[in-house]
Amino acid sequence: MTSRPSERRFYAELLTLLGAPQRPRADIAQMEQAALRIMEAIGVQVLVIDEAHNILAGTYREQRIVLNTLRFLSNRLQISLVCFGVNDAREAIGGDVQLARRFDQFTLSRWAANEQFEMLVALILRNTPLLHPSVLTAKSLRRILQVTEGITANIFHIVNSLAIEAIESGRERITDEAIEKWEPKFDATQHSREDELMRTATAGKAGSVRR
């Protein structure tokens, strides 16, 4: 979702992500039809919208229009909608009663010290652009979990920060020592707000997930 939502900016962002050239003087109806044609042509089945809480940054009229646009796309293309956002996303989606009724909410618990958490960290490490593999001890995994409080965004943040440090230092791997010395640059308590909502909507029903 754009930082200041409006129908024009929403369609402009959508067309950009679809890789579609845009005419500078195209009106909203033309942008809408272009987006619909492309999405139908490539067989879009799910539209994922991050930071859905940004809808609240618009005026009441802009909020209503954007929510109407989401409902229209879901109905017109018979696709599912998935929206992520902080707790305010509930209020944003709730601005359209018909759209809100399509959503069910699911709560995702924070990561815990288990095999799934180890797998998550391993997958993140595997995809970092480092020359050498990073092999962490159980102690380091516990520290990551403690510092991040099991919040997904914080876990990605710490691994990304450590990867940057590893590249800049020339080590080209994340070590247990680096994790032990690392100091968080975020407030985990504040980031608990980012227990995000994922809302999934079909043309007739929807669901949401909070993590």
C-alpha cells in the first residue's frame, strides 16, 4: 500500500509492479482497465498488499475509495486478497463493512526455541550474499530468539545487520562471536506492534492472520 493512498497512486503502484508502461496523462479509468487486462492475462490468483495500515494515512474519502478498489478487484478478477499490517490494519479494513465481513482473523504465535525456528534461521542464512556458510551454535540461536523476542521482522533485521557486518569486515560469514557482541538497534517491545495482520479474501469470504 502506498504511503498516502489514493486510487491513482494505488493503480500506478500496481502497474509498476506488473511491469507495465504508464502513460503520463492516463486517467484512472485507463489505468484501471490496463491493470485488469494484465492481471487477467497473467492469471493472477492472489494479490498481496503489505502495510495495509497505510490506508489510514488518507482522508476519509480516500480511504473509502481505496477500500472500494480492493473490493472491486477481488470481485472483478475473482482473486484472493492478502493484507499485512500492524494492528491498525484492522481499523483500516474495517472502514468498509462489506470488505471486512470477508475476512477471518488468524493469530500466529511468535517463534519459539524449536526445530521450526532453527529452520527459519538456516533458510535466512542460506540466502545471505556471503562467500562462506554460517554455522551457528544453539547458544547463538537462543540469543537471536531472546533479542528479537521471536518477532519475524526482528529476526530478519538481526541477520541482515550481521551479514552486512560480515561483508564489511571481510569475514564473509556470521559467527557466534558476532552474534554475542551484537547490540539491537530496535526496541523489541515497540516492534511487537508489528505482530502483523494477514488478511486473506476471496470474492465471497476472507481471512486474516496476525503474527
